[in-house]
Amino acid sequence: LGRAGVVQALGDERDDDTHVRASLVVRVMDASTSKVTTEDIFWSCFGSSSSSSSSVADDVWWLDSADESKGRFSYMGHRSGESWRRVTFALDPSPAIGQPTSESAKVSWRSGGADIAPKSGTLTVTDASGATRSEYLKGGLLPWLDEKLNERTFTREDVAALPFDFTGGFVGYLGYEMRNECDSLPPKYDSPLPDAAFFLVDTFVAFDHVTRRVFVVGTSRLNSASSESPEEVERLANAIEALMKDCATRNDDAQLSGTSTRSNADDVRGLDAAALLERTKF
């Protein structure tokens, strides 16, 4: 599940400190003459940890469209930018599992009639420096996500310049247990994993499978002294340009050393879902 930031005209921004006026920093590269793939870009720029080219890095994500007839764009990224966050949400334990209770109380809780708020839970947020904070959300996670998305303001001109709708925002998942925030009954059982987990993304790479153009997109806060996001855009764009040159002359059957999922598969083969999720630090 990925969600783009809300788009408004800069003239519509509020004057309070909770809203960020931002612009999009974009580098576009033509990969039509290169044999570079999304797999190459992911493993070269994001997938390998700094300690080992065969080890999966932390806090990376990849939404891939392998067939342009089903999805034109692939998106990927990692921990970067002053606005980046890792977000997890754990619902309050269900009375059906967490404590002895009568059947009538279970029915009352599942229909929202008990004292326990069925959407309440604990939110944990980690920023790019590794600092972590937690807070209790009585109203559920979706209102909090909407609030954070509405804090960002882009110009319509910036957004119109992109051939896709995604401008950064939340990338992650909503677990089945979150169904009560989507007009369904609360869950009867608890999950051992986070009920929802997201990255708040402010720098990413998009690959257009139709035109074979590569977009590196970053968010730059207006009137901010920090240039972290633009610098990361330049770093990624330079790395991808070098990668495209390397791929331009390779044989069709050749693999770039250390960048293929085939060369990294042993690192994750045999791990169950919980162990794979742990690798993402969720």
C-alpha cells in the first residue's frame, strides 16, 4: 500500500507550524539504450548493506511492476531525508485472546460497544537518526496517516511535471486485523506482527517500463537550510547513470556482480514471514 502526499497550491497553505511547504527535486534519465533493469537499480542503489554486497540492507522497499501491461511504474527507495520515518502500529489486545471475558462482552467489544476502543493501539515512530518515540492512538491509525499526509504542501506545477501520481508519502501495509478501520468488525485474534507498518518516504526512484525513463525524486523543504534530500537525489542519479553505462555493453545473459537477486537469494532463502519482516526492522 502506497499513498501519495496531498497536493495543494502554495497559496492554500496554512500559516501554522504543522504544515511543510515543499518542492519536488527531480532528475530524469533515459535508459532506452541501456539494458539496465529495475533489479539492477534496486540491488546497486538500495538492496545491499554497506557491510556485505550479498546481504539485504535495512529499511529498503521496492514496489515492482514486472510487466508494463499490468503496471507501468516501479518504485523503490531506502532510509533517507529529514522527513523519512519508519512507522508501526499495534492494536490493543483483543479480549477474546488477551483476557478472560464473557461471550456477551466479546460480542459487545466486537461491535464497538465495550469500553475498549476497537481501533486504539500503540504507534511507534523511528526517524532517520534512529530516534524512536511511541504514542497511544485512541482513534486508530488511518486518521493519523491522513493528518501526516495533509502536513505536506506541493505546487501543482511540480506534481503535473511527473507522469505518475506518487510524490512520496506512506509505503507499507495494513494487516488483516486493521479491517475494523475499513468499516468491518474488529479482529477476533491478535497478530504477532505489527498490525500496520509503513515508511514515510521523501526520496525515491521510479522506473517507467513504457518509455524506459528513470526518475529520481526528492522532497526539498522551502526556506530550509538542509539540502539533504537534493544531495541524495544527485547521489542516486549519478549512481544510476554509471550503472546504465555499465549495463549498456553487457551481454543479455550476464549479471552485474553483486546486484542480482539470484546472487542474494541465499541470504533470505528459508526465512519465514516473521524473520523476513524482522530484516526490514519492522
